[in-house]
Amino acid sequence: MNKKGIAYKTLTATLVLCLVGIAIGILIFLVRKTQVVDNVQHLARLNNIRTVDALDVGMNRAVTQVGVSTEVNETGLRATTTARLGKALDALETGSAVTPTSALPIELPIELPPQLAAWLAHFSPPSQPAGLRGLTPQIDHALDQFLDTVESKFELAFDFEAQNVRTHQRLIAAMTAVADLGTQILAAAPADQRTALTSLLGSLNTEITLHGVTQNPENQSTIESLLDQIDAVIGLDAEDTDSSLAADARLLRTRSHDVISDKAELVARITHFLSQPTAEQLQQLEQAYTRWHSEQTAIANQYRLWLSLYAALLLLGLGLVGLRLRRSYRDLDRANAKLQQANETLESQVIARTRDLSRALDELKASQAQLIQSEKMASLGQMVAGVAHEINTPLGYARSNAEIVRTSLHEIRTLVDAQGLSLDLMTRDDASDAAIAEALAAAQTLSHELEPATLMDELDNLLGDTDHGLQQIAELVSSLKDFSRVDRSRHDLFDVNDGIDSALKIAHNQLKHHVEIVKNYGQLPAIECSPSQLNQVFLNLINNAAQAMDDGGSITIETLAQTDGVHIRFTDTGCGMDQATIQRIFEPFFTTKPVGKGTGLGMSIVFRIIEDHGGTIDVDSTPGQGTTFTIRLPLKQSSAPASPTPTD
């Protein structure tokens, strides 16, 4: 093909891409324009308006209860309501970080030129603010008016609360003074006036108390009438200023007027607080927002109509393109039929070759499983003598203790028989005193010789030692059972710390004379794994570390829980390894041991087991200082099946 033909095809492809990009851009533009109304944000904004309205009513109620009654203390309720209202106002103004559905990205099926992509980006409508602020200037103006009024209302509430304490104190003091003065007047009045004064003063005290605790008292005229009646009963003369009764009566009237004036001051303050037009301004804000939402909905509906028309045109165009493609596919089908005939012979050859490869792979897996089993049996064979010694030692002193117990039981039985004979003679009528005395003396002699209390303590100690030895044997057998168990899956729950302890018990005979074990276990969760395979890993690492320390040393075992699983670290103070050995340590059949003392499969199997469990194993070593193996295992195994590693 000449250069002109190549240039023509390139230009044609570019034009087609541009047309497709423009069509998709217009479609994206129309779709996003239909999504300018976000119902989630709309409901959230309306809910914020309702919440602010309810909290504003609640603050009015709280301040009213604080301010209009001397018997109610709702300052804490007012403070809580004010704090909640402040947060609700923030949500009303700025909203929450919600991504509107209209702002979700739409991926194009083709890669457009950069200039075209930048042009299409202008079609995307800007994301709307989550709150009311910034929607329209009218909404911002209504919001500013409402927030200013609420801020003024907050200041009135704080000032009211500060002034309210002092006013309440004066009010309560005046109410108390009225009651005290009534008592003084009653005590100083003549006997013939006390009955009438008692009734009048009781009524006055009741009315004064009612005036102080009522939200909107309307009994001022009743109080004035009672004061005039009291003056009339005691015959108070306006020119009488010398008598104490007259002074108390005038002071009673003054204190009653103090109660009325203090109460009037409280009612005036709360009336001024409640007169703030927050409810009306919030309603105007809601109306402005509702109008804006209705306009946005109308715009979205118009774009939906245009989108429907545009979609119909696109479908028509796609239909024409489909017809053209159908003709092209028909030609391709003919060509594919010829190719299929040519590939049939090749496909049969591939199937046969695949079958051969699958058979070879199965044979390799079987060989690998046999090698792993051989290595496991070799490890057990090396430990048979040590395990037998670990079992024989406690078993030997358990048998010795049992023999001592058997001998002691014979002596105890002799003592019991002698004591039984003595008791039998003592109960018989024909027994002589001499025979009874002789039997008791014999029993006493045996008791002194055996010392039963001391003998029983010794038997308890012997049985305790025997139980301890049997417990050691049971733990060792349990460890061997865990090591040799057959795992049906890799999803059994396993405690890593317990598995390491089991491996240490099995290798105890090899370690106890020259290797010190330092365990730094962390709190680990149970992990999903094949327990016997991990026990084989731990045992191989412990044996290798012990064999690297002929002159003694220590093995430090650390376990740690991490977010990605558990970490296990084995550190020894042995001879260490150089870099060449480290690079080959996990290769099959590689070993640094003398011929006949190692198969070279131990570390290769360790690597395979850890890898099959989805974990990793790292080695860090310095010649002459020691080696550290670090294992990382996940908490859970993947559900995908993995090739099993035989453990039995």
C-alpha cells in the first residue's frame, strides 16, 4: 500500500473517531443535564430545614421554661438545644460531602484525542453544593437573613440566661419576704384581727406564689385587692408611721410590688426573645429553595425530552451501521469457515499434546508427593531414638514408683489386719484381757514401725511424680499425633504457638543438652491452614538450627500478630551461611550436610508448604553469627483450590 492510501485510511479513521466522540459527547451532555436534580441531596436539604425548624421551636421552649418560672431550671436543656441547633445550621448552610449522581464519571468506550476530550469536559455540569449556600443569590440572601436573626437570637438567649439568674434571685427573695412579713404582721396584730388576717395573708401568699411560677400571670388585680383588704383590717392610717404593724404592712405592699415588677421584667424579656422572626424567615428560605428546585426539575424534564429524540436518532444511525456490519460479517464468516477447516487437524494435535503434558504433570506431582513423604519419614526416623528416650525416662520412674506403692500397700494391709484383729477381740465376750492387750501391742508396734501418716505422704508424692511422668508421655504422644495427622483441607483453624510447642516437644531430646530455647510469643489469632504441614515446617527449622550449633547456643522463637496475618521468626546463634548458600537454600536436593546425613529436600519442602499457604519465608544470615528465618502467613486461605501436599 502506498503512502497516499495509508494517509487516506488514517484521515478516515480520525474523522470517524471524531464523529463518534462528538456523538458520545452530546449523549453524555444530555444525560448529565437530565441528572442535575439530585433527589438524595434534595431530601437531605429539606430534612435539614425541618431539623432547624424543630430545634428553633425547641430552643424557644427551653428558654421559655428557663425564664418564666422560678420553679423550673432548664438551663442544661437550653444549652444542649443551642449546640444541636448550631450543628444543624452548619449542615443547612454547607451540607455534607455527598457526591451527586449527576457528577459520576462516565467512561467512554474509545480513547478520544486530547483536544476532543478537553472539549467534552466542558459539557459536564458543575457539581451542586451539598448545602443551601451557593445555589442562587436569592437563596443566599434569604439564608443570610435567617442566620443573622438566629445569631441575634443566640445573643439574646445568652444575655437572657445571664440576667435571668439575678432576676430569679430577686423574685424568690421577694416571694420569701412576703411570706415572712405576713407571719410578722399576724404575730403583731390584735387577737380580734388575727382570724381575718390569717385568711387574707394565706390568700396573698398563694397569689404571690402563683404569680411567681405562672408563665403569664393575670392575678395582679387580685393581689392589689388583698393588700387593700389587709390594710383595711388592721386599720392602716396613711399618717401612721410609728407603729411596727404599719411599717410591716407597708413593707408587705412594697415586697408584693417587687414580685410583680420582677415577674413583669422576666415576661418582657421572654416576649422580646420570642418575637424574633426566625420561623417566618425559615419559611421564606424554604420557599426560595423550593422554587429553585422546581426550576431545576423543569430544566431536567426538558433535557429528557431532547435526550429521547437524540436517542431515537442514534438508534436509527446504529441500525444503518448494523446493516453494513452484517454484510461485512457475512464475508468474515466465509473466511472463518475456510480457516476452521485448516485448523481442525492442528486442534487434534494440540489436544493430544495437552493430554500428554497433563499426564506428565500428574506424574511429577506424584513424584513430588513421594519425595515430601520420604523427607517427613526421614525426619521422624532421625528422632525415633530421642522420642523413645523421652518416653522411657518418665515411664521408668513411673514403674519404679508403682513397685514402691505395691510394697507399701502390703505393709499397710498388714497393719490394717492387726488393727482389725484387735477390734475383733475387743468385741468378743470370750476374749481374755491378755489376748486383747497382746493384739493391741502388736498393732501399736506395727503402727510405730510404719508411721502411716509419713507413709501416706510418701505415697502421695510417688503417685504425683508418676502422674507427672505419664502427663509428659501423653503430651509427647499428642505432639506426634499432631505432627502425623492427615489434613483434609487447608482451612482448619490452627494456633501457631501451640504448633511450635508441639514441634519443640518432639525435638526436645535433640535440644535439651546444648541448646537454649527462648520463646517470645505474641497474642495470635487462629489461622486457616494445614496444621500438620506447618508442624513439619517448624520441626525442620528447629532441627536445622540445632544441627548448626554443635557447641551449643540458643534458638529464639518470636511470634507476632500483624494486620496482614501472623509473623514467625526463628533466630539461632549457629555458624550462619554465606550469600552463595542463602541463594540456593531453598533449591531441591541442595544440602550443606555430609553425604548420607541429609536429603536436601527439607528447606525445599518448607518453601513449598509456605508458598502453598499464600505466605512468604525470608532468610537473613551472617557467617559466624547465626541465621534468622522469617515466615509470614495470612489469616485466611483463598477459596481457590490448591494442589495438596501429603502429610501422612
